[in-house]
Amino acid sequence: MNPIQLTESGSGAKPGSTAPGTLKATAISVIMKFPNQNRKTASLPGNGPQAARITRKHRLAWLIVWGAMLLASCIKQAAAPLGDSSRRIYDVTQYGAVGDSVTVNTKALQKAIDHCHAAGGGTVLVANGVFSSGALFLKENVHLKVDKGAKLRAVAGLENYPILVNTRIAGIEMNWPSAFVNAIQAKNVKIYGEGTIDGSGYYWWEDYWTKRDSLSKTVPGDLIDWHVPRPRLILFDKVSASEIQGVNLRNSGFWTVHICYSDAIKVTDVVIYNPILEKGKKAASTDGIDVDSSNDIIIRNCSISVDDDCIAIKSGRGSDGLRVNMPTENVLIENCFFGTGHGGVSLGTETAGGIKNVMVRNCKADGNQAPIKFKPRPGRGGVIENITHEGWEIKNVGTVIDYSFRKVDGKDYLDEWQNILVPFYKATPKYRNITIRNVNATNSGKAISFLGWPLAHAENVILEDISIQAKEGARFQYVDNLLLKNVRIQTEDKPMDFVEVYNKRQQ
């Protein structure tokens, strides 16, 4: 019989340390080895039949002792403090929450969360109704479950979303309203279930578009977001070992899921929808998932349709992003669907901290403007490298592969928001080591637009096993080291055009 080692659930012991409940388990482990030892080497007197009888007696005795100790250990474990957050349920209705869509339940919901956290963790359950609330703040070891048929709905009024100091917004740290659901400096947080979290974005969208029309005369388009404060739907800020799973996310006032300064985060089986066609209710800047200066991120089996980028990979902007200097690294995106949106998976525009080791595989897009998208911008800085896309099925999109660098003039860059001059070499992002393979696209507007700039070339680009049917062909400009292997463009236009491409190979 193999040795068995038992530890108490949720002891929190580090590897190599002794957790509560471990000592008895170790004793059991030694006992379990004993009967299996060779009789000649066992610590028993004599040999022959008498020794065998003694061995049988000892074995029976040890088994009785072991059984009693195991039973005691199990009882002790059953009575031990909770470690697994899924085992305790805190129903929000027991804290005064009412799911009638009218009652504002912020205090009741937060009380359930705080009680759960104080007790060591568990599951806060939202079920059977529409629960309206202002900003909520999840804490360590708290799992929020929004059950099937239930809705957690954001209420109107920025006064319901306390200001966060130095939270990052579009690449710059500033004071900004909290998100609807927040997790800040925590670990083992989970948001899950088959219900819906609704940001009631229509409270803010109309105001945004109205202000945008007036501000556009004096404020650059890239800066308008900062002039119209509104809540994100979910914020993970400095969070680790946490997850968002299965929920339906709707109508965000701003970005939907913002993962910032965090690590070891999973987003799986999530459906995100922010309307873009409904008259008078066009969602404003409602990115689906923003991965921002974070590492070890998995996004899997998600379906996203929004009025901006479905997934955006970021790492800070301009002088402030360079000050923070925190990269996004090790991101896996797989088996996702991208509907309407400016981009499917976009890298940029905020890249000051750098982005590397991103894998996108086995994804689909239908109706997206640019499913494989790179957004290099002057002034954003950083090195973006080791980016791989493979296994795409794409139809009815604007541009299949879109890389378009805005004009770079060689001058130092004046940070628009903070009015700080950033040296040209720091301000200009560098994109390199990009591989795109196994892409099949039909009914597209443009096949490929891969346009660098004279002072900012893309470097080391491989396109392999790509088949695209499009109205317009492919254009490559200012790219160093370009390999095209089995790339087929079906179009009535010129299939491929090359301008200032250095060290090009076609196979």
C-alpha cells in the first residue's frame, strides 16, 4: 500500500513548511509503509512461523490504529476552518438585498462580500432577480456567483462609483470613477455563473457622444475619453490567481473587463455584448477585454461583440507609461469568437511598457473591422515582440490583417495629456518577431495592410499558410525581413504590392 499524506484544506502552508494537520498524516505515512516491508528487514524478533504470526498480529494492530487515526483526521478536517471558497454560501438576500430591479442594494451586497471575506472566504450568491447596485468591491477569497436567470445591474449616477486615486485609464494613471465590480490588491477572486452583469451603459453613452461632438473641435480624438468619466464594468487591479468564468457581460459604460497590473488571471466562457448598431444607444469605447501591464493571462472560449476592440493588449502610454514601465507578457487567447468591433485582437495603442509573448490561436471572426490588428502609434513607446497568430477562420471583415503606423517625423514627442517632452527613441514603439499562420478568410474588404513608416519599420514578419478572398489585395510597406510562405490572395485587385520592403522572401 502506498503512503498517504493528508493536509488540511486551505491551510495556506508554503511548500516545505508544516501545516496544521500534517503531523498526523506523516505518522500515518510511516505506518502504512511498515506492513509492506520485507519481513527480513522489518524490526521484528526472530524468524520462521512465530515471526510470521507476530507480523500478522502487528499488521492487524497497525491497521486498527491507522483506521482510528484516519477517522479522527477526517473528523478534524471536516470541522476545520473553511479554505475552499466554494464551500460557504452567502446569499445576498439574507443581507437585505432585494431583486426587484428598483431597490438600490449597494450596502446589502457589500455587506455580504465583507462578511464572506471576514469569515475566510466563500461564495456570495446573486440569484433569482434583478439586483441594482452601485460600485462593489470584491476581496480576497471571495467568489461572486451570478446564478442563471439573475442579473446584477449598475445604477445611474457617478456618485455611486467612488473615485479611485491613480487608477490607469487609457494608459495613464489618474483619478477616475470606480468600476461597477472591482477587485483591487487581492488574490483568489472569482466572478462566475450563468447570469448577467449589466453596466447600464446607456446612462453614459449619450452624454459621451454629445460631449465628443463639442470637444472634437478643440481636443484630439485620442484624448476625448479622458474628458468624459464613466465606470468600467469589471476592474482587476493588482490581482493575482483569479478568474472570470461563464458570466454574460452587457452594456458597459466604458471598458468591459480591465485587467491591470495583475498576474495569473483566467477569463473563460464569457459572453460580452455592448451594442453598436442600436439607434441612439451606440456603446462608447466599450472594449471587451483590456489586458494592461499584466502577465500570465488566459482568455479562452469567449464571444465578444462591442463598439471598440474586442480584446486589446496594452502596457501604458507616453511619459506616464514609460514611468511605470511594466510590460504585458505571456498572454494566451484561444477558441474565441469576435463579432462586431474595431478589432478582434488588437495590440496597442498603449505600448510604453512593452508587450511580448502573445499567442492567439483557433479563433473565429465574423463582421469585425480588423480581426488581426496592430495599432502602432507615435509617442506610445515600448517594444512589442514575439507575437503569434495561428488557426483563424474569418469572414465578412474589413481588413483581415491590419498594421498601420501613423506618421513618424523623427521629432521628440510632446505628451498631449501631461505636456511632457519624450525623446524620439523612447517615444517610438518597435514591433518585431511577428508570425501569422493558418488563416482562412472569405468575403473581406481588404486582405492585408502592413504599413510601417520610414523611421519605424516592422521587423521579422512571417506569414505562412494564408488564404484570403478579398476585394483589395495585400500591401506591405517599410518592413524589414519579410517571409511569405504559401500566401494566397484571391482578388480582382493586384494581389500583392511591396514598397520599401527589405530582405523579402516568397515561397
